[in-house]
Amino acid sequence: MTNQPLAAPPPQTTATDLPTTATAAPKTKSKKLTLIPLIFLIYFEVAGGPYGEEPAVKAAGPLFAILGFLIFPFIWSIPEALITAELSTAFPGNGGFVIWADRAFGPFFGSLMGTWKFLSGVINIAAFPALCIDYLKRIFPIFGSGKPRTLAILISTAILSILNYTGLAIVGYVAVGLGAISLAPFLIMSGIAIPQIHPRRWISLGQKGVDKDWNLFFNTLFWNLNFWDNVSTMAGEVENPKKTFPLALFCAVILTCLGYIIPLVAVTGAIEAEQSLWDTGFMADAARTISGQWLKLWIEIGAVLSAIGLFEAQLSSSAYQVLGMAELGFLPRWCGVRSKWFGTPWVGIAVSTAIAVGVSFMSYTDIVASANFLYSLGMLLEFGAFLYLRVKMPKLKRPYKVPFALWVLVVMCLVPSGFLVYIMVIAKKTVFIVSAGMTAAGVAWFFLMRLCQSKGWFRFERVLGKEEEEEDEE
């Protein structure tokens, strides 16, 4: 993009040639993401391993947990991955879902989408260093509370952010290694468990007298199988995204689903444990029962490595979203500054890390609930943008196109939308208040940016709303 002053008149644009950031190449050439690192980055955006699936068994028993992780990907993960594949290849630029909402409904909704998704992303980031320390305290009890825990969270966050600064390609290959090491003990445990499996345990509806906790059950499924679209904010950093993205998403869906269902089937079939014991971390205890202390320790180390991979993937997504929004004109140009050495968006990394640290001392439950609510709002807007773009731009070149008629796509989006509404309805009052406040702040931010543009306080790549005004005049 050209470095024109704000006062310079922008060129005439139409709805189909607004910027997508794909041509906004950095002055410092950075390595592009290839297929394998992209698969594992998507994997860590979504899952990072079967850590955290245990509460589904606690909430509803083995049968419903197995059915949930078998069925839920078809009504949630696969539709979201298909939409991400189509729109990321149609608009292959940094910014992802922000571009889609902008193209469909205009800059106000593009900015609002950016607010919801960015805040849900950085809130998620805040959870991972704390999760990492929670597993470490099993080995080193000193990290259980107080100043040692606080310092451990701050230091680990800083170190992991510096790793992200070194480059997306490096982060991608680190994700490959972390994925292999953290998945391996579950595959070993599942293999050792085969002779101990009793299939009758799979059809258990749970212990008698234990009520089903559907709130916990559905939130566990949602938490473990969402965020497929986060990788779209890095589309401009992918080598040949129009071919690489669909294949990477397809492979990541398979890897994620198998990574959840194989250990779940193995452990529920091999161990008959009290339902109340199925808290996060129970898989490590199950590994000790099935094989020995050595495998329990490996899974606990793998949990720490998984949390690192989740942190790196989410931080990359949030940082490149800031970069993309700057290139699209939603943020000042300086927000898109890249490192001279690595070509990474250091401003985006710094801002994302600072906000994550700020919310890292919230309770884990509040973090998850707030992230889920904001993410749900963004996904409802994303489903709407996907369907509207199919109608508004039928001739748009789509290198990958979801091969269904419009009415099938509507149904495909309505089913997960109903689930999103359910997740929002069951949220606590505190989550409603926090989410409403963040949404109001996002609306205020959009008008503040327009004010900054009109007053010339900052330089922007694009004058928001200018295209719509020109179309109205025509």
C-alpha cells in the first residue's frame, strides 16, 4: 500500500476492490508458512491435545462424552472450517474475519468484528500461562500460590512473547515439535490400554444419583472445538494460501478429532473411576493407572508444552489481526509496524501481550465464559457475512467454494448459531455485563478512529466509510 497522507483523496473503490491486505508486503521479507507448520498452528488454535476434555465425562458420563466428541465436530467444527477455507481463499489477506464482515456489511461491522474476536483471543491467551503453571505446580508446589505463582505467570508470558517475535515460520515449526511431543503419550497410553478395555463401560450414562451438568458439558465441547477461523488473520503470511489453506484445515480437523476421541475411548473403556474424578488433569492420573508413573509425568510435561503451543498460536493470530486491521484502515498505520529483523508485527504482539497480562489474574472460569460470549457474538456476525457474501457477490472468485446450495448453507449456519445463542443465554450476569461493556467500548473505538481520521491525528491506510459515501453519490 502507498504511504499517502490522510488528506490525499483516495482512489475510487467499489465493494469488490476494497483492500484485503494481501498486497501489503512488509519491507522486511519474512518466511511464509508452509503446509505442515500451518496444520499444527491451526491445531493449536483449536485444541493442543486432549487436555481439558475430561469435564465432559464428569458432566454427563462416558456415553454422552464420546457421542459429544464424535458428533459436535460435524455440527460445529466442520462448518466453521469450511467457511474459513472459502473466505480465506477468496480474501487471502491478514485480517481474516475482519475483512469478511467489512466486505459484507461495511466498516462499522468490520471494526466491531475485530473488537469481539480480538478481545476473545487475548482473553484466551491469558488462560494459557496460568494453565501452564497449574500443571507445573504438580511437580513444583512452590508455584501453587502467592508471589512465586504471579512471577512465574509474568515471566513465562514475557518469554513466550519473545519467541513469537522471532517469526511466524519459527513459531510454526515449534508448533510441529510441541504437537508431536504432547500427542505422543496419549497415543502410547491408548495402545497400552487396549487389552484393558471393557466396551460396556462406553455405554454408561454416568453414576446413579449424579445429575447431568449440561452447562459444563456443552461449554467443554465448545471450548475444545472452536477458534477454527482464528488462523484466517494470518492468511497473508501463508505460502500459496488458495491451495494451502483448504488442505491444512482438512488435515487439522482430522488431527484434532482423532486427538480427542482416541484417548477418550481408551480411558473410559479401560478405567472405571468415580465420575467426580474427571476434572481437567485426570488423563494424567489415568495414564499412571494404565501404564505407570513415567507416562503420567510425560502427560503432565506434555500439558505444559501444549499450553505453550496454544499461547503461541493464539498470540500470532491476535498480533496479525492488529497488523491486518492497520492495513485495512481500522487502526492507525503505526499499529502495523513490523520488526526490521524478523518481519513480525511487534506492535500487535506487544499490545496483545499487555492486554493478556492485564486479564490473566481473573479466575479461569470467568476467562473462559467471557471469551466464549464474545466469540459467540463474532461467530454470529461471521455466519451472517458468509451467507450475505454468497448473495451479494455470487461472481466473486472463490478458489475453494463450499459445495452446497444456498439453502443448505443456511441450515449449516443455523444449527451452530442455535448453539451459540444457547451458550450466550446460559452465561452469568457478570459475563453479560463484561461483554456489554467491551462491546460498547468497541463501538466507541470505531467512532474514535473516524474522529482521528477526520482530524488528521494519525495516518491511516484507508478512510473508513469513504467508499460508501462515494457509492451513494454515484
